[in-house]
Amino acid sequence: RLKRRARRHGQSMEAEVRDILRNAVRDEDGTAARLGSRLRDRFGGIGLDADLPEIRGQKARAARLSR
């Protein structure tokens, strides 16, 4: 089952196990970081220092794609 699950998610079995364990611990302690915090933690060191407007509470808008 693990092999099928990993294949479905497009990753190795080891990466799948890490995800399962990470999610189990996160769900257990209820301290999952919100998306903005996770993005800051992941990309904070690449030099983006501009303030970005907060969009909390705003409705989602469809992306405008041009050809």
C-alpha cells in the first residue's frame, strides 16, 4: 500500500513515509503553520524583503491568463 501511495503522489517511498510522519505529528499537536508562515520559512532567505499586503478574509479570484 505504501508503494502505491508513494507512486500516486509522485515520490519515493521514503519521502512518502516522511510526509506521513510529519502530518501525523502536526495533526497530533494542532500547531500546523499557516500557509503564509510556511512560505516565509521556506523562501525567507532568498532576498525578498518587500512588504506584501495581507489578503486574509478576501474572496478568491480566478487567475487571468493571457495568451
